[in-house]
Amino acid sequence: MSTTTTSDSRSSREKAPAGERVADWADGRLGIYSLAKSNMRKIFPDHWSFMLGEICLYSFIIIILTGVYLTLFFHPSMNEVEYHGSYIPLQGQLMSEAFNSTMHISFDVRGGLLIRQIHHWAALIFLAGMFVHMMRVFFTGAFRKPREVNWVFGFLLFVLGMFTGFTGYSLPDDLLSGTGVRFMEGAVLSVPIVGTYLSFFLFGGEFPGGDFVARFYSVHVLLLPGIMLGLVVGHLILVFYHKHTQFAGPGKTNNNVVGMPLLPVYMAKAGGFFFLVFGVIAAIAAIASINPIWAMGPYRPDMVSTGAQPDWYMGFSEGLIRVMPGWEINLWGHTLVLGVFIPLVIFPLVLVAIAVYPFIESWVTGDKREHHILDRPRNVPTRTAFGAAWISWYFVLLVGGGNDIWATHFHLAINSITWFVRIAFFVVPVLTFMATKRICLGLQRRDRDKVLHGRESGIIKRLPHGEFIEVHEPLSQDALHTLTAHDQYKPAEIGPTVDENGVERKVSGAQKLRARMSEGFYGEEGQIPKPTVEEYKEITSGHGHH
Amino acid sequence: MKKLSARRRHPLAAVVVLLLALAATGGLYAAFAPAGKAQADETAQSLGITEGQKLYSVGCASCHGTGGQGSSDGPSLVGVGAAAVDFQVGTGRMPAQQPGAQIPKKKVIYSQAEIDQMAAYIASLGAGPTIPTKSQVSPEGADIANGGELFRTNCAQCHNFTGKGGALTHGKFAPSLEGVDPKHIYEAMQTGPQNMPSFPDTTLTEKNKKDIIAYLDAVNGDDTESPGGLELGGLGPVSEGLFGWVFGLGTLVAVAVWVAARTAKAKKS
């Protein structure tokens, strides 16, 4: 027995277990030990809103997986064929091979329809997830230094996701997607001077031609997803590099991260969450139909259906077009279709408006510090109001894009809706901005009140002389910290324009603008001063306060 | 014969010949025409027309005029035909409840017999499309695929690709074709009610109409299956987007909240 043990221990000394040997081999070539050492214990804070990005990542993976399956059966060709598949109401109809193969996937490939629906639902949820994730980052100020680049990466992912979605929506060559492509062609045509050339270049001649499905296919399965994959990897690397932000709270500072380690806790949570996301999306795809191309029929340029809208993420561009008056200018035998061209110009501006805000804010604050503690939206009223205004603007355009559905389902006149959107496009964001700012300031006042006077306990006390008072309970130390942890900026001042020697200094327009914006952001109208220690002490010392 | 030929130049001869000819034609007609049946039919029809006129005077004349000539409140009904009456009254659109952008369909208040009487009266005012027969509207023997192509070419731009309806300008709308009697679909195509253009047989032949009805029956009928699951109204991307946001992302956020709320706990030791 003893000999065996000795020989065993010797052999283990000579020969490590297989797993260790493989790990050693890999470490010698990839340096995984140091990587694992630095990353396995990486801490992530716990909050449900930090998982919105995960929803996007997982739905993106689901889209890639299902997309690969679909490419096995999809024929990106516009050759005309006659339909002889299982779906009776289209028997003998002429259609492109793209449509025919999508019908084949839907009705004759095992699991084809489910995979198609998972792919499409996951795409809608991917974009919706990115939208909400982006708004989470926006309203909590997670875009501040050092994360501006990652904000831009995320924004690019959203925009590329929109176009990947659009090209995918166009591939089956059904009546709806063809209408969408026609819409895009119209937008391209409206570009002055080069529009016609661009359109002919894109479609290989007159619309629809025989090329666009094959071209959109490479863009949809190769070009855009490739770029997106790179950006996703970059986005994740930056999240690791910057470490995750966290909400203010006791023990949480700008220099630490309070949470659970990546391994094993987050690995398990994230892995499990992936399957939950997959499960939810698969369940939805199994329950609800999406893009029923068999009902829409093959595309022919002489056909169109009402209710022809793009998927939701392109809906705001549809809204821009639908509510724009049909203006046009005819000069020297050329037509400038302002009714289409102006929406085409506003389309990127809507997106850019939200994308550049972080840079405007950092210019106004002039803050060069790193920020790892998230803001509560109420504590940054101007930013929150801007974000809310942008969302309301976006939503107004979505209403415009679905004006016909709103009309039929709410028994309204489509013209009234269009006019509402035309006016609301300018008015609603302003109103939302003002209302949100007031709400934020109100909440700040309430926080201030809570810190200084405590929580309303609901206990009514009658004093000996007959007066009734409500007992206020002082907040716990933790709550006081959370409510007062945020920094408050002072409005930037231009400073004396004349120095001590009486020499006048030049003040540029940009400086003046910055000072004015800073006043708006952080002046008296922009925030409620948070309670100071002195104020707190004075009140809690019990002078003239119940 | 001599007597007859001698008088053949008599001034009254032409009159006599005319009378004889008329008598002969009338007699022959009376002898050969399906006299008895025609007689009975005419009575029933004229009875129907009379009854229809009475119903018309009570229910329709205030807008369409006492003789169907129309007024500022309603169009002339001369020449609209029985099919128009059967459609408008048979779907409850007429008599109209109130003026508006469009008269919606509602509960039918006349019996089919009364509708037929009014239809007979209106048809008597001037020739127009008749009520289609059962075989004309039955989807049997029709080419569904051709119907679909015709539907997408002619109908889908207002009624949506499977006839779920859609919006028109100024509060008008193309109604949903779900659950609409094939006879009424046929009549609507034939007569072009309200904002709808009419598709007479010269535009869409009888066979075409039958095909369209068969297509609608196949894609939007009672037995239509939705291969992909819930149809979500069959309205296209707007309802899909709403569903994706509310039930897709909504569920995922709920799941995220659930997962985040379950964190690892330190072991008690």
C-alpha cells in the first residue's frame, strides 16, 4: 500500500493532472494565468439596470446563431420562379427566388419558421434593448469620463443595428419589404444632384432591378454584423477596462467597485441570464407571428398595402416622411423634393442630437475628473430634461410613422394626427423639457427636506397645549449618505474681464455661451442646493424644530 | 277574293291591315308568352316594389328624396341597383345613424325580406347591378392565388394585405373585411359604396370577383390558420413593435430585476 501511495505521489509530482497540463500549455502560449488572475475576481455591482446591456449582447448572439441557420436555406437571388410550395394561396404565383426560399424556410424547412421568428423578434428586442440601455447610461451619467468612447461605440452599435435590421427586413422581397426598399430609394433619389446616380449605383439600374437582394444580403450577413461584432468586443473590453459604474451608497466611492466577483457569481448569473433571454425570445417567437410574408405576398412595384411601416426602430424616419408637407422646388427643369429631402436630413440629426449631448455637457462643466459613481437622474435636472425631451421627440415621430394605425384604432382622422405631429415635433420636446426639469427640482427639494427634517412617520402627536404635529423620523446614516453623495457644480463664470493692470481681456463668444449654458445647467434655476453639514447640524440640534 | 282585291285600294284598307297586324302580334304574344307566370311574377314584384316604396318613404326618403332623386343629405339612388341596397342596408350602414366622414356598419335593422323589397323598389327606379347569386359568391372552384394577386393589386392599398382594414383621409377608413358576408364583398366591389371605387364586371370580371372572395376566405376567413402564432391584428410592424417592446423587452426587464434581486449570500460560518 505504502509503495503505491509513494509511486502515486511521485507520478503526480512528475505528471500533473490532465487539466493542469492543458492549462500550463495554454498559459505558456497565451498567458491565461495572469489574464485570469486579473479578471476572474473582477467585481461587478448588482443592479437590474446594469443587465440591460446583457439583454442586448445575448439577443445579438441569438440573432447570429439563428441567422447562420437561415443562411443555409436562403437564396439571395431575384431570379423569377413560380411558387409550388406548401402554402396554397400563393400556388403558381411568380416571385423572386429570395421570396420563394423564405417561403420554403417558413413552411418546408424543419423549424424554419420558428428560427425565422426568433431571428426577427430577437432583432426587435435587440434594438429595443439597446435603446433602453443607452437611456440608462444617459440618465445616470455613465457616459462621463472615462466612458465617452464607449458611449460612442454603443451609439454606433445602435445605428448599425438599425441598418442591419433594415437590410434584413428587405431580404425576403415580400410586399412589405419591397415597399420599404422603395421608400429608401425615394429618399436616395431626393438627394440633390447625385441622388439619381446613387440610386442607380445602389440598385444596379432602375428600381428594383435584379441586384439589390444579393447586395443587401452581403451587407446584412457580412459587412454590418462584422463591424458590429468588432464594436461589441471593443465595447466589452472597455467595460472591463473602465470597470463598471455603481450607484452612490455607503461604502461605494469613486475609487472602488462594490459587488460580486465575475467568477463564480457573475459567470453563473450571466450564463443563466443568457438562457433566460434565449428562452423568453424563443417563447415569444413560438407564441406570436412576426412578418408573415405569406400573407403579404411577393413584391411587385405596382402593388402596395396599407399599414406599410418599417420595423419600430426605423419608425421615426417613417414619421418624418409622413408628416412632412410635400414641398418641392422646380428650377431649370430639375426638381428638388424638399418633402423627402428635409426628412432625410433630419433623420441623422435626430440620432446625433442624443449622441453629442455627453460632449456638450462635458464642455459646459469643464470637468476633467473621472466619474465612476452614477448620478440619480433628479440630481442632474438639465440632462434628465434633455433626455426626456429627446425621448418625447422620438415618440412623437413614432406616432407620425404609425399615423394610420392610430387613426383606425382610436377613431381619429389621419390628417389631425399628422397636424398634431407637425406641431408636436416642435412643441412637445420643449414642454417635456420644462416639465421634467420642474419634476427633478421638486424631487431634489423633497430629498433636501427628507435629509433636513427626516421621514414623515405618519404618527400624529397631540401636544399638551392642543397642537397636533406629525412626528418626523430622522433618516439613517446610510440614507443620508445616499441622498447627499452627489457633487453639485457651480455655474462657470467668465471672471473679471479686466486684469489687475487694467488690461481688458478678450472674451470669445464660445466662452460667453458656455457661461450662459452653465448658468442654465447649474444656476439657481438649474438645481436645488443640497443640504450642507451646517444646515443639518443646526436643524437636528433641535432649535425650534419638532 | 275578287271582292277583296277590288277593295284593296280603299282609303281605309291601310287602317284595316294595321289593325289586323296589331291584333295578330298581340294575339301571338298572348298565345306564346308565358302568360300565367309573367302575370303572377309581375304581381309579386309590383307588390314588392309597393312595399319597398313604403319602407323607403319611412326609412330613406328624408335624405335620398321621396322618389330616390337624392338631396343635399344623400345621393340619388336612381340606377344604383339592388346590389347597392342589399349592401348598404344589409350591412347596417343604411339607414345612417348620423352624418360623418363615413357611415360605419352597425346592427342591421331590416329583415332580408324587407331589404329585398327596398332593393326591388330602388331597382325599379333605373337599371343597376343586381344582387349576386349564391354560386357567384361561393369560393368553390375559384383560383385563390389569382384572387390574392388581384387583391394585392386592387384592394390591399386600402384594406391591408389580408383585408384587416386601413385608414383613409379625414377620418374615413377602409373597413376590415373579416367576417364580411361574401355576398356583401361582391356587392361592394360591384357598386363601390361610400369612398370605395367600384369595380364593375368590365374591370374585374365575375370570375375575378369570385377569386378575390375565395382569397379572402382563405387568408382572413373563419378557418384561416396563422402559421406563425398570434397574428397581432395582422397590421404589420406597428403592432409587432408594440408587442416586442411590451412583452419582449418587458418580460426581459422583469427577468433582469428578478435575477438582480437574487444575489450570492455570504456563508454563515
